[in-house]
Amino acid sequence: MRLLSLAVAVALGISSCSPKYVSWDNHDPFEDEEEKVKIVKVEPKNKTQKVPKANEEVEEKVKEIVDLPDIYEVSCDISMQEVDLMLRSALEEKNYKIIKVSHVTKGMKEQGRTDFWEDMNIYMVCRLSDGYYVLKHNPWLVGMCPIRIYTYRNKEGKLVIGMYRPSLAAKWMGNPDMKALDVLKTYDKELKEVIDSVCQK
């Protein structure tokens, strides 16, 4: 009898220690069902409150949305000096500031690398006033700022100008924010126009 009791106790002990599969698919299993996070739309207290001018301007620009691939590139037969001048001018017209230009090819040559792409540069650009809306609820997106426009000369000898689509950042937007998304889509449209304007001849 003692042996049977001991066997039952051991069996119960083993079953209580065996791993249990926990699914995170639908919710945090360690939270109660009633405590699930709910997304609540907050309305302004004063419904007649005027939208700030910056918001109105962005809304106006977002009316025309462009569908872009993740990486957008154009190429043309043009010198790097011309591209530099035209890029700076086109960005300035749309109120973008060039924070820094990274001269990748120059750096590679300084290291003695001779078998590398020519005219490879990275233009880091931003419009700080919009950064407020993009980063307000998603501070980690600062890692994708400033936006990069890049250049390099391809194997056919043409200069390529391109960028990663700015609205790709929405993929990592943990807190859905329509205002931020509208700003990013505006970047898509405006920076595509900047890149296209350089190669329109």
C-alpha cells in the first residue's frame, strides 16, 4: 500500500512539473482576460479647437499619396557635382535640411580600396518640425532619422540616386499614429519629387 501511495505521489509531482505550452498569439496569458489593453480614441475636449497650421499643411500635402517600392532609385548620365548642386537646391525648396553628407567612396579610397563603387555618398536629410509628429508616440523611430538619400555610379556608368521609402518606418510603429503616418507618406511623395527632379533632362 505504501508503495502504491509513493508511486501516485511521484506521478502527481512529475505531472505538475511538466512544461506547459503557453500561447502568446492572442494576448498575454499572464494577464486576466478583463485586463486586456484597449485602444481608445481620444477626442479633443474642445471640438471647435483649431488644428495647428503645421497639421493643416501636412493634411493638404497628403491628399496625393504615392505608392513607392521599398527602395526607390533613378539613374541618369550626370556628374556628381551637378547632382550635388541640384539635390541641395531641390531639398531646400521643400524645406529639408541636409544634416551631413557621408562620402563613402572617398573614405574607401583613403583606406586603399580601389575596387569600389564610384560617387557613393549618403545625404542625411530631415525637416525637424515634422520630427515631432513622427517621434511623439514612437521614440524608437529616431533610429531611422535622419532620412537618407544615397548616390553611387552603377556598372553602366550612370549615376544612381535613391532612398529607402520613408514610410517603411511605419512597420516598426508600435503605437499606431495616423498623424505620423501622414507625415511619412508626405516624405515619400516629396523626396520622390526631389530625386526625380535631378534626373529630369
